[in-house]
Amino acid sequence: MRIDVFGPENLAALGVFAVCWLGYQPLQRLLLRRRNTLHTDMTVIRGAWMRNMALRDNRFMDGQLLAQTLNSASFFASSNLLLIAAAAGVLFGGEATFRSASSLLVIKTSSRLLFEAQLALVIVALARGLLDFIWSIRQMNYCLAVMGAAPLTASAEQAEQYGAVAARLINPALSSFNSGVRGYYFALAAAAWLFGPIALGVASLGALVLLVWRQRRSPAASAIADLRKLLDG
């Protein structure tokens, strides 16, 4: 059955996608009121890392750890940009591209307008993730400067204060990196619209459930929660 882009099925699926995509962060904040998540536990662990960094005489290891994360963010940003370019190439490919795609039985598109809207949604999701990666990279470069500027001779109290301020910079940097990675989940959900509005709605809900589960119930979240308890203790 051919479905119009402004039909109720597509509008409902887009509504589900928007609620899941834009509502994830408010939902995460709501969950934090009831129980810590992987995100908040990692905030505490990174704070401990920065305090230990400020107390160390040799900070080469700390710089290397952050440099590895910076390389990962750069890789994801480059991959994101390539995906955006590929999707944009198809989007502006003209009538021939639309006919080739619509000839596939699994692609549920009834018009070129619908096909372009489907691709545009993927590009928007990827673009938001790319902006998060770019901001993360900039902040991590600031963090490298902060590590290099850590005083070599400082009292324990001064080092503790320096580490606490450094944690206020590294936590947003890595949170932006996580937001960029999260953009891939919703970009995949947006791509499911090519298979129909039902696929878009199911994929959006699936991405939301998977993200919440990984924050609350995954083995990694459990292990990090236990590690935070050890640090608090």
C-alpha cells in the first residue's frame, strides 16, 4: 500500500520518533531523581581521575588516555561526515536515484517528496550527532591543556581543587561524545522510515529502550555502579 508523506501513519511515526529522540535527555534526568545511572556514576569516576591526575608527578598516562578518547571522537566525527555526504548524495541524486530506490520492494515510498523526507530525517539525526562530536573534540583539547597546565608543586588541598575544576571540564566533553554516539542510534531509527511508518515507530521505541537499558541494567552499568561505591567508600 502506498502511503503519502503527510498521511496519518507517517505523522504518527514521526511523532513517536520526535518524542523518543528529543525526549531522551529529559527522561534521563527524570530517572536520575530515582536512581543513579551509568552517566552519573561515570561523572563521579572521572572526577576521581582528575583529582588523581592533579596529585601525580608524571601525567603522561593521563594525557595518553585522553588522547585515545580524542582519537575515537575524531574517528566517529569523520565517519559521521562521510555518512552525511553519502545520504546527501542520494538525496540530491535526482529522479534516477528515486526510481532506483522505489523499485526495491522493501522500500516503502510513494513519491519523491516522501523519499526525500525520509533521507532528510537521517541527515538531520546525523548532523546533530556531528555537532556533538565537534564540540566534544574542542572540549577535550581544552582538557589536554588543563592537564599540561597542572602545577608540579602544589599542596594536597590545591591539587584537590585543581582536579575538581578539571572534572567540570572533562565531564561535559565526554558527555558530548556520548551524545554524538547516541545520534547513531536515532539515525538508524530514522533510516527505518524507508521501510515504512511502522518500522520507524518500532525502531524509535527500540532505540529508546536500548539506551535506557544500557544506562540502567547492562552489565557495564552494574560494574561501574559497584566501582563508584568503592570510590565513595
